[in-house]
Amino acid sequence: MKAPGFEKLWIPPTRGTVQAVLKPQTIKAAYLTYFGFGDRGIRSRVLDLTARTELNAVVIDVKGDRGWIIYPTEVETALAVGAQGPATLREFDAMMADLKARGIYTIARIVTFKDNILANARPDLAIIDTRTGKPWIDNERLAWVDPFREEVWAYNIAIAREAVRRGFDEVQFDYVRFPTDGKLGAAKYARPNNRETRLPAIAAFLERARREIGAIGAFVGADVFGYTAFNENDTDIGQRIEELAPNLDFICPMVYPSGYHKGIPGYANPVQVPYKVVFESVRLIRKRSTGSVARVRPWLQDFKDYAFDRRIFGVNEVQAQIRAAEESGGAGWMLWNPRNDYTGAALRTKNALAAR
């Protein structure tokens, strides 16, 4: 059963695409990592916030950064390549039932083209290192699969469809792009890698994913770099708002101030102005996605700065970002902390909201 208030209204498909109109909803989520969701203490800490505060949703790693799947999968390719993770949750269905009983909106995060498991098991689907003839790896020494390979698309869509059958309300594709770090010049793809080929590849994958996932009743989102709000090109990774928006229900920009290492127009040090960074990013993406059904729901920074002065992002910084997301017209927001340790004091309590 879907969480109340998160329904989708359908309009007949046109030219093979899924068109949908979203009912008003404000999703406020916290992220739970692959291992965090399985840890009783971490999971309870986050669920306590959903009980006490304005949080009403969670983003859970279904296929995380290394390519492992969190629950017992029945996807044949996943089983064949060894994607059943080392921390498989056998009681996953009961855990999902608990989330539904609490009225929590659930989002399945699927790391898409960064997939160490699939790339090493199926080098024919991997980006290849021209120096070694082996799967190309990034600076984390993790391999990627080739975004041009439609078999890779089918694999991720199969996992997404399974996640919806397990009860998720939404699928959110992350790393739905070309790589940005590592020896990029040594990376060999199935097709020439340039703007003219990257953009259609990413857009076509999302169009197919939304058509198939939408047909079984779930929303589709995609994580994008914050700089896509400001860049007119594809940021050299195949992400441009105008091409992505028609194929999504939610555009999820990662508007972490620490991530804008070159600053934004008018502000050289983004961590000093978290409100401005989030407001301008969301405003520009909303403007550039006008005419599509996609809504903008940003990822917000709830972790220590790593790029400028190492400042702690505490109550003031988190609240500034939340206020900016709301005042710029965002469709909610999501908090990111890789340790799943969130600044609860920055969130409005349910009692305070009821008193308004």
C-alpha cells in the first residue's frame, strides 16, 4: 500500500512516453546507506526523526556504490555476476512493511553506471582502460560500466522494477552519468564519447526507465550535479537539464555548498552562503525545466565541509538550506550524510508543525 498523500495521476502516454501529473506533495527525506539501513541502531535513529520531526521519507541504497544489492534479488543477471551483497537483508520485506505502517515514503537509490561488480564480471559491458585492456577504474579504484550499452540499461531497469515490487514508491538513479575522475583519457567506450553522443544516451536510458517503472506505479528521479543548474553544456558527463527533465518525475540536484569548488556567480566561497547556493540552484533548474512534469527536489548538505574551511554544517547551515529549498519552489528536499548522522535540531518537530 502506498503511503497516503503520494499518489500519481496518469495521462494517456504520448509517442511511447509516460506523462504524469503529480499531486501536491512535499517529500522530506534522509538517506540511509547500504549498511546503515541494516544496522538497527542507525535505522532506529533515523526512524525516530521521522516520528518526531517533519521528515516523512527515506532514501535507501538498493544498489549501492559498489554494485551490491541490499535484499535477496531474483534478477538473473545480478545473481550471475555476484551482485548479492555481503550484508543481504533476509528480513527486508518485514522492514519495508514497518516503514509503510509508519506512513513513510520510500525511495530506492540505484547507483547506475558506477558498478564494480557488473564491470568486473562482464568486461564486455565495462568502460575499458586502453592501457590494460581491463575495466577502467576511477580514483576510488572502482570500475564503471559503459553508459552506451543498452544491456546495462536493461540490468538497472530490472533492478528498479524489482525494487518497486518490493514496495518502493520511487526509484532514484544516481551516477546516471559519465565518469568525472580517474584517467579519463584512457577510457574506451562502445561509441565516441562527446556531447553529441552522451546527452542522447543518458536521456534515452531515463526515458526507457521512466516508461517501464511508471507503468507499474512508481515515480522516477535522478541525481544530478549542482553545477548543471549553471552550465549550458552537459558538464562533460551527459547531464543537461533540458534533456533530462522530460524523462523524470523528480530532478534531484546535489546542491551541497562544498560541491561547488569553483563557486557560483557572485559567490567565490559557497559554504559561507548556503542559502544563496541552494536557492539559486533550485531556481535555475526549475526555470530550465519549465514545460516538463519534472519537479525539483534537492539534496542538502548535512556533513562537514571538505573543500573550503572544513566548517561544521550544523543547525544554522542546515536550516538555511531547507529554507532556500522551500522558498525557491522546490518539491521538498533530502538530507545527505554518509554516516547517516543527521542534525535533528535543525528540523521542525511535528508538534511545532501542528501548532502552526
